[in-house]
Amino acid sequence: ELEKEQLKTLKKVVKHFENGLPLKDIARVTEILNLCAEKMNEQEAFTEPLCELIKLFGLPFQKKKSSDEVNYSVEVSQSIAQLGYLMRVPSSQVKIQICKSIVSFYNMELLGKLLSGYQPTSPNYKIRMAEAGGLAEALVLSLALVENQLTEKLWVLKVLQHLSTSGISCGQMVKAQAASRLCLCLNGADPSGELVFRSSDILWNLLEKASKEEVVNQLRSLECVHALKEVFVDLMCGFRHCDYQLRNDLLVIATLLAENSAVPMIESGFAKVLIVLATCPEVKLLNPLVKGFKLTYSYEDFEMKKLLFNVLGIFSKDPSAAQLLSENHVMPALLYYVKQNQKPGFSDWSAAQYEELQLHAIAVLASVAPVLVDKYLSCQANTLLLMFLEWCTGQDPFFGRGNSFRGTGGRGNKLAQMRYSLRALRSVVALYDDAVSINLCDQGAISQLLDILKYAADKSKEKESTVVLEIQADILFILSVLCENDVHRKDLFSCEGIGILISFFKMDPRKLYCGLGHNCLLLSALDCLWSCVIGCYIAEDSFIEKQGIFLLLDLLALKEKNLCNIILGILVEFSDKPKTALHMSIWRGKRDQTAANLLIQLWRQEELDLGVRRDQYGRIVDTKRPIATSFQKQQKVIPLPASCPSFAIMEISESIRAKIYSLFCKLGFENLPGLSTEDFVTLAIIQHYLDFKIGEVWSEISAEIKEEFRPVKSDEKTLKSISEESENTGKMVFALQTEVLKRQHHQEKKKTYKEIQATYEQRELINKSWENFLTRTSNYEALKARNLMEQKNLQS
């Protein structure tokens, strides 16, 4: 009788709240839910009332006051979380009803009837309370309870799919290891395909809205990767549109996994499947891994092809995948696209699609080629790329679509193809492999690259763009590598290359700040000058004759930090030639600036940046360590092996002072025009730079010896003598600087005295002239005498 009364009461409760639960009653209704769940273990009759009560949670909650949403938030969030815990009830009907009620949270349509004096809560209130209560975590854990129940599992996945649209819920799901749990569910039997669809969609949301690193970490197990592979292979043979979409979704997830080197893509065999698919149908080989697969040339297949190319680029970064890439004909597949676009590559790709695939393949080639150099050479890749570049500069009509990321700047032209082909060449040449360099040079690459460089320079005159500037920079880098350490190649370069280099050095300085890439281009040109000209006497003479030294000094006068070091290094290399010093002494910059004055200004700026101590007149402050930087003074004594350079030696290569000193050794330290007194003060330091540097090195040696040993008296005396000699040099330079300043002060005093004397003499002349004027105008006799004198002068 008690059971019947309870069931009757439950029906009344359900009837009372048939239009929705008030927020103030939700906690009590939840208590009733828990009691019913306990009763169900003994009496199945409570299943129906329990489901009816759960159904009430799917109706809009109702509030009396606007503040009720906040006031009852704790009770409501706990009650909604309790729905997730009720998934433990051993009843499919209850589980499905819980899922249906939660799904209804996302139905924003309001019912027509409301309780008197109540209004519905805001549309997303339940969703926020579900997030606050941690419902998503509880439902992920409930997947273990429905592992062998397909219908219930699909309902849980449907709920999780809705919940995964929230970043907060995704975080809770990841905390419950949702990624690995979902991945292991993928291989379950499901004729409808809904299981894979919903699971992959949730995985996508987790990757987008939660911590990608954590999700990938959960999927890195061999079991998860193998499960992904099996589902992906099954979908490859699918024929429905949804199969293609799911396949691509899983391929993106696989790509994210492949980016993590800890994921066992190779061990699971997934890597081989993807690599083989990427080479199909460019390489026509019957492989059992792709049995039953056929391209339909649909949009989904086009996207899949691009994704597979992208995976190849990712695998190229993993050394353990190199053998797979080599064995599965990746190089021939990519080189298939290195040919002119006369017709689409495959009859079913559109011209725009083929162009995008072509650019993508050549871009991936730049990543794969350095890993497979032997395959690259055996497939005659250099020849194909050079022929392709020849087509790019040819007059054959071609109208690039330029409608993809890699087609930037290539609409109506072949610049995009040229850009990625040169990038592929650059990546291989950057290995400094002799076989690659010899193969290129034997095919006349230097001459062809110079022609392309002129072609790109002409395009740049028409319209400058980042693509054209990148093309020029890449060519200059390739030429630098090819010509470095080979005089014969430098000689070949000098015939046409020097004139092209000169044009880069005449660049308008304002372009360096426009952000298109002129700075990188200029650095590439300077690097090319160093590698392709210096070391070949004919090329060096030609550069100097074309006023190259003047142009370098013009660039140096810009005082760009990233340019000064390399330009000074180049000038030092050229300084052995007598004409270099002559050209440097002749050069004049803005406001008639001389090269000596420019170098001294750079020296002062460098010392300021390095924190070298100088007084207000530029004189030495520390005579013991006159040129030591603030960094050197902060360093403690660290004994180093003889093979390791000390701080004093390392400073030579890192700063520009040694290069400036070397140039002054060629220019001379006397009879330098255009220098001020301040310049002469600095020049005294520059002149003794080597002496000071030797003193620094001996100081380090002495400190290291005393740190570990106790020198004998003779050695200690020698070290002291060397230290005193270095300090005396500093004092001598300080005295010389003081003398220069005194001389200047004396000259300024003399100049001031002469100016005062001249002013006084001028004043005397003015006074005398005034007196003469007064005499002539106020004394009649004097005026008559003056007139008689003027008449006599006229008559004579």
C-alpha cells in the first residue's frame, strides 16, 4: 500500500510541475529523484515516475524574481550535475531520458504556459549551470557504463556533442580523459556511422576549445593511434558524402598528432598509410594499403590531397620517418608537379585546383628534399626545377589564378611558381652539399639565376611586393652558397652579377622602413657580395671600378645596427687593395662628411652601447682597462681551456671596433681631413686599440693564473711589468687627449682675442668716420678745404 501511495504522490508532483520547475523547488525535486533511483534497485515500478521527473528538467526553469537565478545557482548547478550521476542507474530508459532532458537545454523555444507569477529563466541559464556543476565530466565517466549499449552510447555522445560547444565543458571533459575514451570508442560496431561522426566532432571541439597539448597527449597511446588508423582506412573506401567529410576530419586530427614526435605514428603503421595515399595517383603503383581507394576529384578529395601533402611536410621533420618517405616514392610524386601548367595535371582537376596542388607540392618539396638528398639527385630534381624556372621567366601565356594561400602575388603571372621553386632550391643548397652544388653549376645555374634575378628586378620596378623581394633574396642566397670558396664560379658571377649587386646598393634608404622586406634583401645582397666577389681579384677590381666602395660607405652612413658590422667586414676585406683606401679618402657624405669622421662616430656609438666609460670630453677614465665593456667588467674570473676564446677575444668578433681599427690602419692616423677636436680625442684611443686589447688579454691570463696557481717570483714580476706597461699606455693616451683639448682651448682663446681685437678696430674706424663727418658738416673752413681738395683731384 505504501508503494502505491508513493507512486500516486509522484504522479501528482509531475502533474504539478508539468509547465516547468520553479528554481526554489529544484533542490527538493532532486532529493525525490535520488530516492526514486534508490527505489528502482528494488522496484521497477519507479522507473516510469523517475523518467517523468527527469523529463521536468528538460522544461524551462521558472523564477519569481530576476535575482532568483543568482540566489539559487548553487542548488541548481548541483541538481543538474546530479543528472550525470544518475547515469549509474541500471536502466536504459532512464539513461536515455537523462540525455534527452540535457539535449533540451539547447532548445531555446519557450513553452506557451507559465506558472502564475513566474517567468522563464534566461535561455542559456541551464547551460551555464551545467558548466558550473561539472555535468560534462560526469557524462564522460558514464561512457564506461554504456560501453556495450550502442543506443545509450549514441545518446551520451549526442549530449557530449552539445556540451563540447562550450570551452568550460571541454576543459571538464579533458580532465576526465575524454579524448582517449572517445578515440577507443571509434571502432565500435555501428551501421549508421553516427558513432564515428559524433566522436570525431567532439574530438574536434576538444582540440579547438580545450588545451590542444593535453588532448594530443591523451591520444598519443598506441591503442588510440591504431584505432584512428582503422577508422580512417575504413572511411577511405566509403562512397557517401558524409564519409568523405569524416575522413578529412580524422585526417586533420591525425595531422595534429603527427606534429608531436612522441605520438607513435610510424609504429602504428598510420604514417605509412598516409604517405602512400599522398603519392596516389601521381605514382602509379599497386599498393595493398590503398586497395579499393579511388579519387572522385570532388571538393572533399581536393581538401584531402592538400592535407596529405601537409602531412608529408610534417613527417619530413622527423628523422625516423626518412626511410618511409624514401621507400614510398614521395620524391617522384612531388616532382610530378614541377612542370609547366599547359593542361591540368589530371583530367578531373580544374585549372585552379591543379595550380593550388602544384604550389602546395613544391612547397612541401622544400621540406622533404633536404631529408632525401640522394633521391633528390637521382630523380634529376635540379634539372626539373631549372627547367621549370625557365618556363616561369618565359613568354608563354599563363594566367595564374592566385586564389590560394600559396598563390599570393601570382594572379595573372608565374611569380608564385617561381617563388616556391626557388624556395625548394634554397632548402637543398643550404645543406652545402658538394654534389648538389656541382650538379647545379654544371647545368649553368649561375647564369640562369642571374637572368632570373634581372627578371625579378624588372618586375620589382613595375610593382614592388613581398613575393618579388623574397624571390630576389632567395636567388642571392643560392648564388652565395654556390660561389663561396670557388674562384672559378666567382669569376662566372662577376660578368653580370656585379652590375646587379650595384643596383641593390643604390636602393632608396627610405624603403628599409616600409616593411616589405627590403632590409632582408639588402642583407642578402651584402652576403652575396662577400661570397661571390671577395676572393676573386678580377671581381674585386670590377666592383671598385663601379664605385662600389662609395656605395658601401653611403650605406654605412645610415648607421643601421644590423648593417654596420657586415659592411665594415666587407670594407676590411677590400682594404688590402690600394684603390680602396684612395676611394675611402675621396668619399664625402652629407654635409661634406669624410670616411674618417664616419668611422669615429660609429666607434663612439659602439662604445656607448657597450657601456665603455669615458668622461664628458671623450677621454679615458680607467687607464688600467681603457676599452673594457660593462659586460666584461661584470664577468668573474673563469679559467678556460686554451681552445676556448676568452671574453676579451670574443668581444673582438662581436663588436665593430676591431674592424674600424683595421680600416684606420689602411687610411692612416695622420692628415685625416674633416675631423673635429672630439674626433682627435677618440682617434687617440683607436690608434692604440691593439695595445689595449693585448693588455686585456694579459690581464685575463694573469687573473686565471692567480685563480688556480701561485706564480713564481719571476713570472709574477713579468706579469706586473706587462700590467704596468698597459696602464702606462693608457696614461700616455690620456695625456695625449688632454694635450689635444688644451690645444683646442688655446686656439679658441686666440680666436676669441682676435674677434675682440677686430671688433675694437672696427669701432675705432666707425668713431673716426663719425668725427670726420661732424667736422665736415659743422666747421665751414674745413668744408672749404675739403671741396678745394676734391676739385684739384678732379682736375688732375
